[in-house]
Amino acid sequence: MTDIKKISEFIEHYKNGQRLFVDLEFENGESFSGLDISGTTFKNCWFCADFSNANLTDCKFIDSNIKTSDFTNANLTRAEIKGCAVESTEYNGATITDFKFEDNSAYGNILGLNDFKRIFDFEK
């Protein structure tokens, strides 16, 4: 378990150069909206958070719960979501250039990038 309990504490650690965050718990709709947190790796974290309009370029969400999180209009360029629970997440308007989405679970199904593109209407 981490000692980071507030977004302001997370931001302070990020500003001080930390890029790997393990066992974070933000499950009450906390907002990362509009933040530039590019290059961050989240491992074994639990999110129910707002990442809308955030710069998540080169971010990794690994073996985490991101259920009900909002990635609307987020920049997910070269980002990776792998081994995560992704039920009820939102990605409308997100940038997904070179995005990786592998081995994620939703409602008893394992989803990959092709599933992501179909479900979230990125097939064009």
C-alpha cells in the first residue's frame, strides 16, 4: 500500500520525478482531468477516476482496476493498458495512436485492441 492518498500528493511525487506508482487507490471519482502525467506507469492500482483531457502519452496501466474511469479526450498516444479490469470505462474522443490494449477483462471477457476499437467505435 502506498502513502499517497490525494491527487495533490500524487502530483508532488510526479513533479519530483517519480514515474512508477504501485498500489495507488483512487476510487472515489478523483480527478486527473487535464493533467500532463505522461510517462507514468501505474501497477496494481485501483482507479475510479476522471482522466478526461489528460495527457497520458507513454503511460502504462498494468494489472490494475480502472473500472468506471473516464478517459474522454485523453491523449493515449503510445499508452498501454494491460491486464486491467476495464468495465464501464469511457474513451470518447481519445487519441489512440500506437495505443496498446491487451489481456484486459470486462464482464467475463478478455479484450484486446481489436475488441477495444470495435466496442468503443474507433473502427473507421
